[in-house]
Amino acid sequence: MRVNRAWLGAALLMLPTFLVAMDMTALLLALPRLSADLGATNVQQLWISDGYGFLVAGMVITMGTLGDRIGRRRLLIVGAAAFAVLSVVAAFAVDPLMLIVVRALLGVAGATLAPSTLALLTNMFRDEQQRGKAIAIWATCQFTGGALGPVLAGFLLQHFWWGSVFLAAVPVMVLLVLAGPVLLPEFRSDEAGRLDPASVGMSLVAVLLMVYGIKQLSVEGVGVVPAVALVVGAVIGYLFVRRQLRLETPLLDLRLFRNRPFTAVIVALVFAGIAMAGTGLLVTQYLQSVLGYSPFASAMLFAPMGLGVAAGTMTAPVLARRMKQTTAIAGGLVMSALGSLLLVAVGGTGALPLAMIGIAVLALGTGPLFALGTGLVVGSVAPERAGSAASMSETGNYFGGSLGLGLLGVVAAVVYRSLMHGTSDSLAGAVAAGRRLPAGQGAELLHTARAAFTASLHVTGVIAAVIFAGLAVLTLTMRPAPRIAPAALPDYEATRS
């Protein structure tokens, strides 16, 4: 009976995990319509789109540690209730400024959900195999949500108005608020201490500036504003680290990095995020700008990447029963490297199937890292630190994705411009310029631009392959993490009150 209740609780935790990931990508298709209805400018569209992700990334460290201190179930339910209310407000926003503010607040609420769900799973399952399976399902829901977000948004927009994209989250969050106190345990650390407001502010500002700077770097290229944001963010981050090392009860326990497997997995999550985001950016642009598919069709064709990760995370526990976890992770990363190399051959008549197979194989190989690696992170710390460890894992994912869009996006742009000999800054610009030229010259310019962009995709594939291969070597050097004895975990029945 206890196990059944634990799995019912786990099923409940998968719902917000899926919804938060879906909300990160679902707005991409709804943005043009809501912008037209609300009269949003280009800058306002950028903040409507990015405000949510910025605040999730900026607040996840604080929320993961806060859950350890005030109670993970309490924080989860408060966050879910806020998410439901704010989703309704967002659906009926009357102007761009209102939607920007609400989306930012949704990001704060969303930041409570991911670390709380992951930390609670570590409390609910004493058996290592069951805990590994639960975390694998959690990771599957996260990536499936991200992959299906645009697809669900496309379906809703075909039948309803743009606000329906926000309302889709409301029933799930209401269910979580009602069933959470019954099915989920409460857990808090008795030695948590008080929350340090200065640390909260410094972590938020540092993360926001770094993510903003990286994102602007990918949009504008090298410029004053992105550079200043990155430098100031790095300085504040350095001061934040110094403060955490001096505090008796820090917001972020950096002593966790003394654990070698913990550090190796966090590094692997960051760099895998870089490779995946960079290749994802180039492939989606290739589908639209080179092969000519619509945004919705491109989202459907790109779905194998998210679904590939989902399939990889689901098979990870099976692999872990047959081999060492580090071997399974490293083997998956080698597969990801091979998938990246397939992108180097993309071009010509077989471009579409080769691109789809490449991103699917790449994503499938990362599954063991996201499932088993996340389990290693939260399993290598004491139960009272699980929220803090989960927040570091989530922050690594967000930073990796942002860095991938920024760094690999810039590399691809440099390759493209060099092959175009300075005549075009982007493929979109070349398409627009080609329409103003005579038919023959326009066709020639477009052919050259598409070839240059394809070459930038090839370079990105090579870089991703090198990253994945390097991570495979890093993973194989990890020493096994110290196991937490089952007795150290709180009793599930005793903590349900």
C-alpha cells in the first residue's frame, strides 16, 4: 500500500514537471497571434517570450534551497496555486505590459516546481532502483513537455484563441493543489537556518544578467550591451560564491562540489545542454530557411529530438541494471557524438531524413545522462540537501541551453559570414535581399546563402560531437558516489502529515 501511494504521488509530481517544460516552448507558436491582438512591439514580444525562462533560471536556486527550509510539499503547493491563478490572468491579459509582468511572475512560480518535484521523489522512494526509475520518468516528462509544447500550442491555436495556451496548465495545477496534501510527504531540514536575502538577490541578478547577456549575444552578436551584462553578471556571481563560502548556512552549499561525481555530472549537464541547444537552433533554422518548412511543420519535424531524449531516459534504468551507471552514461554520450556527426553529412536530396535521424540519435544518447546523472546528483547528497542539489541540476540545464544558443549560435554566424564574404549577415537577410534582386541574381544569392548556412550546421555538428566525446571520457573517470543508507531517508508514511 505504501509503495502504491508513493507511485500515485510520483504520478502527480510528473504533471507539473511536464507543464513547466511545455510552457517554456508552447508560446513560440502563439506569439505572433497574441502580439497582433495586443499590439506588442518587437521588444515587447522578446520579453513576453523570454521573461518566463529568465525568471525560472534566476529563481530556481533560491526555490530549491527554500524548499529544504520551509518544506518541499508546502512550497510546491504554493507554487502550483500561484501558477494556476497567474495562468488565468495571462490568458486574459489586455495589453503587452500586463502579459510581460504576469509571464515573469509565472517564471517565479515555475521555479518552485522543478526542484521541489525532484527533491520529493528522493524522499518518497527508499529503494535505489525504484528511485532511479522515478527520476527517469521525471526526466522523460520534462523533455517530452518541451518537445510537445509547440505541437499542443498549434492544436489549441487551431481551435481556440491564444489564451488557451495558458489555460491548459490550470486543471493540472488545481489537481496538484487538491491531491498534494494527501499523496505527497512533507520534508524540511531542521538545521536549515534563515534565508539570506542578500544571497537571494545576488543569485537572481547574477543569473539574470548572465542568461540575458548570452541570449542577446545569440541575437545581436558581439556588442556592448551583451558584454556589459556578462561582465557584471560574472562579477556579481563571483561575489555570490565568496559570500556562500563564508556563511554558516549558505543559500547554495558549494561544498557539494567536493564530491567528484556530483561535479562531473553538473559539468556534463551544462555542456550537453550547450551541444543540444546549439544543434537544435541550427537544425530548426535549417528546416525553415533552407528546406522551406513552416514554423509549425518544423516543430513537428523537430519533435524527434525531445522524444529521443524521452526514450533515452526511459531506457536508462534498464541499462543501469546491466552495467555500471557511468558506463551507461558514457555509452549514451558516444551515441550522441555519432548522431552529431550525422549532421555533418546533411545536404542534398536526403537532407531531411538525415537531419531527423541525426537529432534523434543525438537526443537518444543523452537520455542516460539526464536520468542517471540527475539521480547521481540528488543521490550523492544527504536527504536534507536534495532540494539544493536539484536546483543546481536545473540551473546547469538552463545555463547549458543558454550558452548553446549564444556560443554555438555565434560560431555558426561567423562561419556563415566568412563563406558569404561579408555580403550577408544572416540567411534571413539573404532571403529578404534576394526578393529585391532580379530573378537570376536572387536565386544565385539564395543558393549561396543556403550552402553557407548548411556549412555552419556541419561545423556545429562537429563541435557537438567533440563535446559529447569529451563528456564520455569525463564520465568514465568518475569514482562511484557514496551511497546513502536507506535508514537515512525519512519514513514516507510518517512524513505525510
